[in-house]
Amino acid sequence: MARSKGVTISVKVPINWDVMTERTKQRLRQTVGRDTRVIRAFLGIIEQNEDKLLTGNNRNRIDDGKLDQLTMTALKVKSGAIQRTSVPHDFKVRFPRISQNEMTECRQTAVALYKSYLKLRKKKGRRASRPTSINSSRRIPRWIFSRRFILVEKDVSASQWWLNIIDALDSNRDERSHHDRLSIPIKISPFHLNQIQRGKVKAIQLFTDRRRKWWVTIAVRILIDESSEEKFPVAILGIDLGIEKAACSTLLTPEKTRETCYYVQKDKVKIIKKYDRLVADLQREMYTRRNNKLPSDRVAEKLRRMRSKRENVAREYDRFLVRQLLDYISELSKKHTLYVAIGRLKNIRMRAKRGNYQGRRFRGMIHSWAFARITDSLKHGLAQLGWKIDGKDARFRAVPEGWTSIMCWKCGSKGQRPKQNYFHCPSCGYGINADLNGSANIAARMLTLTKSLHSVRGLGLWTRALDKARCARLKAQKKMPSSQGKSLLSEKEPASGSGESAAVHFVQSDLASFSDG
């Protein structure tokens, strides 16, 4: 039995602020504030010396060694190594109240933030905001790794669970060999405890939200056992995301197109439209007051709260939809060797921008729906179930959705949509729900893009998808003399994003890339 690399989840736990002493509160604020200043300083150095620090074939990684040569002296070195007695930006002198290990964690956090910015810049270009342009009043927490903290259970009335972290504010300045400890009470519920016990605690973050409430994020690495799977018939589940219908899934097998499921969230649509109207009214009132040179601070505060409520509703319904899909996939996996394809809505927001004659209502709906969050959450959930989600033989893929809603899955001809939810094919006369037609075509596209399934014989749509894949390979071979022909369809995966709930959210940084073991 082999071990996979594992999946990292994070558990968001509130800090029991009311039972903390004033000294502990002050030390916590000082520690997070100090870390923020150090991280910002690292980001500034990286931005100033970006050309020197970027490495890799695509120049999308930061050279940690060169960054150390710019910021940290090295007096105690291994035999044969050269000491660094002076550097252009000596952070040890600039920040005397931080230990070497804490500064290393701040550097790793800053490097991870800048790598995330590089990915965003590659996608958005100049429109991507630089990390140093973040509001200076916002705290940036560092990742504290497992050697610098311990989770302790105590039999005391104030709090059952305590987070014990190293406090080097005074000990490093006084050059003491042993650092102080800071004990922080946290409110761990049975749900939090179950999540933490699923794997090994790797790191934590201490931060405040918009309402200045303190939280701790506990990153947990779950090791998945990759046991040999039973031999079941192959099947592909195609998922088409929508607005009026949250999702539609169709199961494609070699013999025929089988069951279809619709996921309707009428309450979500109503609540979102209600909040959209309230937000529009508040925006109108705020701009009217500003144009008339009247105070608008209270209206702006109401608008911020309303947007936050709307975001919370959307996240909650999206998480519920992902949970439904995961349960359904787990049930199908008991009978099939299942592959899952979900439509990738590339450039849908560009198609909905002003000037494209799609209408104001359509533009508002598209911009308020988070399709990428559903895709990323589903991908993360399948990874926790032990699915292979990356690489050539991945069983989950976000496939290009172009033309899947207008092509007939029965005959492959171009059809018509006289109504939004109805598809009609003039070639074969077939009429069907438009979402079902789209999800079936998405499943067929997954078959076209997955080479390991091309040897499976089938009928109907399965055969047409394989014929399409063979034609694509032949065309590619004519254009390219090499034996490695490329598919005509893009295999680019969507950019990741993070989803978050009140208790559990997904880690935005790859902890394994810079953890201390």
C-alpha cells in the first residue's frame, strides 16, 4: 500500500479573547504587528530586486538563498562555508525583537505571498495588485510551524484548550538562550477536534477578521491511503454549473447515457436577488448623497454589512452544493470506476461586460456567482477522498465548456435554444433540457481529453467522443512531425482559489513547500 502526498485542510478556531489577561492580549498584538512589519519589509526587498531573485524556467519562483544574502547575516556557519558579516539590508539589526526562526517563517510567508502574486500577474497582467500595495493597516500573519508551538489540553475552568507558542519579543533582545512562552486560550468545539484529529497539525496562523475578532487557523495534513481499487465498469460524470439550476449532472457509460440529477437552489436565487436589490438601493443612495455633498458614512457602512451578508449566503449554499455532489460521487463510486468532469467557464465575465449586449440583469447575475469556488472546493473534497486530481491520469478535470450548450449530444450537430432551458436539434429533431445536453457534452469532452479511456469500447455518444479524439490526434500529427501529437482542446487547468467557511477553509499557501517537517 502506497502513501499519497496527502491533502492539507485548515480549521478556523476562535480565540477565547475574554479570558485572556491584558498582558497576553498586548503580547499577541505586538507579536502579530511585528510579524506584519517584517513580512512587509521582505515583500519590499523582493519587489525592488525582483529581476535578481526570480528563478526557474518560467521565472515564477523566488530564490530564498539570494534573498538571505540581501537581508540576513550569517556568522555561525558550517565548516567550509563563508560567513556573511554584512548585507545590504540587515534585518537582524532592523528588527532586534525577533528570533532567527521567526524571521525565517516571516520570509517564507512573504515568498509564498509573492509567488501567489506572480501567478495572478501572469493571469491578469498589470491589473494584478502588488503585495506591497495592500492597506498598511491590515495585519499579515506569518505561518508558525509545528516546532514553534504546541496544542495543550488543560483541566481549568477558563478554557480547555490552549495554544502555547514561542515568544521572542524580550528574550531575543536580551540575548537569552531560552525564549518565553505565550499561552493563548482557544474555543475548540467537537467539530474542530474531529477535523484536527484527521491528520497531523503542521502550522498555525493568528489573525483578526474585519470585525477585529481574533482567530487561529490550524493547518492539518491528511495522509490518504491509496489502496488498490476494485475493478468496476468505467463511467464519466459530467457537471454543468448554472444559475437558476445550481448544477446538472449526467452519468455517461460506454453503453449509454444514464441518470441525470438536477441541483436546484431556489432559496439561494431569491436571497441573492433580494440582497442585490438592497445593495443597488444603498449604492444609489450613497452616490446621491455624495453628489449633493451630504455625509454618506452611515450608508457606506450599511453597504459593507449588506455585501458581507450576501457573501456569507453565497458561500453557505456553495458549500452545501459541493457536499451534495461529493455524496453523490461517493455513492456512484461504489458501482463505477468514476471520472468527473466539470465545465470550466473561461472568460464568462468578459462576455458579460458592458458593450456585449447581454443585458444588465445577465451581467449582474454572472458577476455575483462564484463558479471557480465550487470547482476548487469540489476538487479539494475529492482529493480528501483519495482521488488523483492532477496529472495525465487525473480522474477529475475542469474541461473547456465552449460549444457544449449548443451541440446536440445525440447526433453532434449544432442546435438551437428557443428558450434558456430548452435545446432543440433541427438535424435529428431531438429536444431536451439544455442543462442535460450541456452536462452530457461535458462528460463526452472528458472522454476526448483522457487518453487512458480511449481503449474502452462503447456505443452512441461514447463512440462519437472517441472518434473525435482520434481525428484530433490525426490532425495534430499532420501539423507536427513528432510522434507526440497534441489535442485540439486546451488542457489548461483553472487558477486556484480558496474557499472558506466559519469553521473550515482551504489553505491558500502550499505548506509542504516550505514547512520545517
